Amino acid sequence: MRPLFIRNANQLVTLAGSSTAPLVKEKMNELSIIENGSVWVEGGKIAAVGTDEELSRRFQERIAEAEIIDATGKTVTPGLVDPHTHFVYAGSRESEFAMRLSGATYMEIMNAGGGIHATTKATREASEERLYEESKRRLDQFLLHGVTTVEAKSGYGLSLEHEVKQLTVAKKLDENHPVDVVRTFMGAHAVPAEWKDNPDGFVRVIVEEMIPKVSELGLAEFNDVFCERGVFTPEQARTILEAGKAYGLMPKIHADEIEPYGGAELAAEVGAVSADHLLRASDEGIRRMAEKGVIAVLLPGTAFFLMTKAANARKIIDAGAAVALSTDCNPGSSPTVSLPLIMNLGCLQMGMTPAEALAAVTINAAHAINRGREIGSIEAEKKADLVLFDVPNYMQLIYHYGMNHTDTVIKNGRVVVKSGRLCY
Ligand code: IZC
Ligand code: ZN
């Protein structure tokens, strides 16, 4: 592969210097921007970063052999990282939109057999091939919006067979598609209809059958639980997350989305990598998360789409917890793939600065999926995952809401999106 020389970005937003720990507090505003910045890429990795003047001097003898990408007038960022999605699913739930618009809540729809249960039915009925095709289309859309790594949860199978099918699709997408797909087992996403009268029996199936099998097959790195009244209690969540730890699955948790339920506290107790949602998390829970280094993954698109008040990112950052942002891409509460839109909502609805929002979808998002050393910033030795946005500065990327400025995407040193179109 020829070296790649990305030249002369109006802003090269590197986010360098935080590969071992996420950015917290004021540090979330330090983006390490290089004006007229360039990047030399070799063997799929970033080899050097600097001003165009510095790099063109340093690589003078080799420029002729490189593929040149002119970034004049553009903004270059690390490939965006989405650390919380449910994008592997079949079917669609727009019929619930109308129900919610006339007053039904997300939980009411779920308790009446819709919501997660509807998607579980469609996902169980889909063949592996069809699930792959439907999910691949979504993954292409992520890539077209500048995302080069995405976390994907299971949780629409809710039986050993179908959880394995869902994670297998995610694994095959990881292998065959340019976007890296980091897998999370989420058998504890809902209690399926057949276990409705015996939720503890279902918890036993998760702990005794699903977790050992998923771990044996190497299908996931993380283990997540929807800890919410009417779904899984903090006690059940603790049992499931501890069982996962024993099989090498790192804990994550859907915490305190709908009411304060002790999810943030539990995340700190079990040493979760992240606690996600946190709209109603207690101050004490946030304090404990900050103390234990649990990353807060916030999902303002979900609050927007469910018409509720978003989490208070300002308070969480000021309390010292690292914050990441995510789409929560899923068919019911956040059908979007756009992290630029999510950054905009992070600023308008959660009190973040644009710089914090960008740190939250790059380096901090990478840490939220345990990839801080490989991705999330533009630094020598890291994967050459880069995005050229057709805007002169990163602020404009966040300011223009609902627009897609992605021009070029480079994944592992290879151009996979050119002039806003897929070319992998
Ligand atoms: O399908 O509704 N919140 N899980 C927890 C979801 C949203 C996904 C869904
Ligand atoms: Zn979720």
C-alpha cells in the first residue's frame, strides 16, 4: 500500500495526549488543533502529524510515491467513535412514533408487547443473512457520517440461539466491513414474553447458559444490562454483571434513564467501564462514578426523540466524570446514525461546549469501549482512522445541525468514502 499524505487541513483536530485515560473537566476542552495540519500515513497507521510545512520538509524525498489527499479548507478529525448502539436488528418501529405522539410512553408501549419485544420478534424471525444485509446498510450510513468504530449490542434475540445469531452478524460485519464493530452481549435487554412470569429464571439462563457460551465463542467483550424499574432490578443487574466479569466480559450498564434506580452507584460498585443514559442519576451516584473512573456515556438523541429532558452533562463533567456521547442508534428510541447531530444536541440540550462534544465522540468514546490506545486521536502509532469534513473549522460541523459534511473517510489508512460516497 502506498503511503497516504493528507495535506494542509485548515484545522487538524488531533486530540493528542490522552491515550491512557479519558479527558476530564477542563481538559475536555483541549483539542490540540494544528492549523495547516498534515498527516503522513503508512501501513494503515499514522506515522507523523504536524504542520504541512514540517511534514513536507520531513518527507520531501518520498512525497512522489505517496497518494496525496488535499485537505485545504477542510477540518480533519479522528474517525468518529460511537460507543453505544443497538444497530443490529430487523424490522422497524415507526408505528410506535404515532402512538408516542398521541401520548403513549416508551415503557407503556414496551409493556404492551411492543418496543424491544417487537424488534425481538422481527430479529428472531430474520435469517442470519437478512439480519446481516439490513444491518450492513445501517453500518454504511454510519461510515458515510464519519464513524469508523461502532459498539453494537445484542439484546434482540433474548434466547441463546438468537443472541448468538445477532452477535455473529456483528462479528461478520466487523470482519467484512471497513467500520470496526465492537461487540457487547446484552441478553439482559428485556425479559422475553416466555419468561414474563419468572424473570429470575431468565436471569439464571443469562448467567448459566448465555454468558458462558458467548464468552467461549469469543463473540463479545462487554456485558450490558437494562437496569430500570420493570426491566431488571439493581440486584439482578449486579448478578449478571458479576457473572460476566467471571467470564472476562467487562461490565456496562443502562442506568437511571427513566427514574433514579441506583444504576450509577451500581456501575461504580462493579467497576463498569461505562454507565450510559444517566438522565436521572443521583448526585451521589455521579460522584462515585467519577471516583471510580466510570465513563458517562450520554445519549441526547434518545432524550430528544422520547421528548424528555436530557442528562445534565455540564453537572457530570464538573463533577469530574469523563463524558462520551453516542447515538444510541436503535429502532425505537433513537433511529439515527449521526454523531454530528448528537454533538449539536449535547451542546444545546446538555450544556456542553463544542470542544467537549467533539472530545466526547472521539477520544472519550474510544475509552468508553476500551480502545483509547488504538483510536480516538490523531497520533503516531494509532490506526489511521481519519475524517475530512467539508467545513473550515470543527465548530461549524457542530453548528450546522442535521447536515452531513463528511467528505472523505480513511479507515486503517485506506480511503473508504470519497466526496461523500462509499468507495470501499
Ligand atoms: O429497542 O427500544 N432503550 N433499549 C433501551 C432500547 C432503548 C432499544 C429499543
Ligand atoms: Zn441503549
